[in-house]
Amino acid sequence: MMLALLLVAAQVGTDPRLDRLDPDTRAQVTTVLDSARHVGLPTEPLIQRALEGATKAAPGPRIVAAVRRLSADLGVARTALGTEASAPELEAGVAALRAGAPSQVLASLRSVRRHPLTMALSLLADLVASGVPADSAAAAVLALAPKARDADLVEFRRAVERDIALGAPPGAATSVRVNAGADIQSAGSTPGAQPRPRRP
Amino acid sequence: MFDQEDDVVQRVIQQLRRPVGIDPALDARVMQAIATPRPPARGLWPWLAAAAVLVSLIIWRPWSRSSEAEAATFQFVLVAPQANSVSLVGDFNDWDPKRSPMRTANGIWATVVQLAPGRYRYAFLVNGAEWRADPSAPTIPAPDDEFGKPSSVVTVGGTGS
């Protein structure tokens, strides 16, 4: 009877989506979630990482390790971006940190950009993933961040990726596109144009 | 013909020149109506106030999250002529293959999803077993891919920035 009550009590705080995990993995992930919640970190990214692991049929220990690592990185990102950072900013900050951006770059971005940092941080991570050296990517994003809109940053990434696909060295492609700043000013939506679904 | 018209005109003029007979008590009634205080039109103001509140709520929509208001429509496409089924799974649908099944036309699989601003990991699940990244989007790099299956990433920015 007492055991049943304890089990019920333990289940009360568990997100029902985590029922896709095996009981042991679920319990460990729930512990990580509780710790994150206790220090004010967003838990939804952690839940999604656990669900990704479950859908990809990853072993329980690997899922727990991924969730723990993400929780720790969210904490580092918050230290760099400040306690006011939103959950999407923190997730993008984690991606930028894992791509090799120093914490100081994140803090600098916070100081120079008025808009939310999610797109700028993602651009940094995506440029590095495209082969751009981390320091070049950071310099480019810091140069663009003060004035570029989110749509401009998306267009910038696509332009760099196009240049790389055409054979340009990643670092050089980034530098050229940063210097040709006029290219990023024309990415806004056309007035009166019909809204169409975007592509990733 | 002109004589007839002149006759009509003369009759109209005579009619207009007739003195107007006004009731002698009219002035007194007008002054009394002005002096009497009008009761407030209670029936109208509550409705006007309610309408104003309703319009404010419709414009403000406090029940909708701002992220929902900024949600953008994204189309995901995968060319897989040999596939029998393709599902889109990611951070936006709890990685549940049943939530976003893709439709095909001549081997081109597509689906449309509403996404609020944020950074999302996602992948295509082909035939319920084969994982594919989106060839038209940035791929999750190896150090960030803990599960050994390819994934892509899409970032949704704010509309106002």
C-alpha cells in the first residue's frame, strides 16, 4: 500500500509524454528535469531531447547522458546570455557554444543586438556546421547583429551556403558576404505579396 | 403650352406665399421641454461599454501567446520515390511519427507545419525505420548528434525583427 502511494506520488510530477521511456530512464530524466526546474532552466528542450532519443530507439543511458549534457549546457548559455534569456535563445546559445563559439561572443551579442538572439546564435552554429571557422563565423555574426533583421540573417546564411556549394572556401565566402553588406538588406517581404510557406 | 406652365408656376408661388399657421402654444411647449431635465439613456451606455471591452479583447487577444501570434508556416519536402511512408518528426511534434505524416505526389513528400520562433531539431522517418536529414537545411553536426541518426535544424525568427 505504502509502495503504491509512493509510486503514485512519484508519477504526479512526471510529464506524460515521458511514458515512452522505460521506467528507469524515465526516472533519471525526471530527476534531471526537476534539477533544471529548480534552478530556473527551461525543461521543454530537455523533454524534447529525451523524446528524440526514445523515437530514435537510443539506449536509456545514452538518452540520460544527452539530457544531462543539454541541461548543463543550458546553464552555461544562461550564464553567458543572462537570466533574462528566453528558452529559444538558450537553445540557440547551446548550439553556438557546441559549435565552438566562446562564451564571450554570446555576451557580446547580447550587448550589441536589440532583437532576440535566437537567429543570430543559430546562424553562428550553422555557419560553423557549414565549415566556416568558429572565429570567422563569430566575427561575421557580431558584425551583422547590430542592424540585421532575422530575415537578413537567414538570407546571409543561404548566400554563404550557396557560395560554398559553388566551391568558395567557407571562411572566404563568409568574409565576402559580410563585406557585401548590401546583399542582406533586400531580404524583407515584398509589400502586398501573398504569404507562402517558408522552407527551412 | 407656356401658358399652362405659367399657371402652374403662379399657383406654386401663391402656395408658398401663404402665411404659415403656427400653434400659439408651440413656444410654451418648446420652452417646457427644454426646462425639463432629460433622464439619462441608461439602456445604451452599458451596451456601448460592453462593445468597447469586446473589441479591446479581440484586438489584444490575451488568451493567445505571443509566440503563437508570430507562428510561421513552414513547408518540409523530401524527394523519396521509393518510400512507402514518410513522417516528419522533431522538437515541434514531440518526435511523434503519427503527428505529421507527409503526403506524396510522384515521390515528392511534403507537409506544412506551423512553427513559433525558436530553433528546432527534426528529421524524416522513411518507411518507419530509415532516418534522413533534410538535404535543404543545416544538419546537426556530429558533436551535437548524441543518438547517431541524422537530423536537421530549422530556426524560426521573429516577424518583427
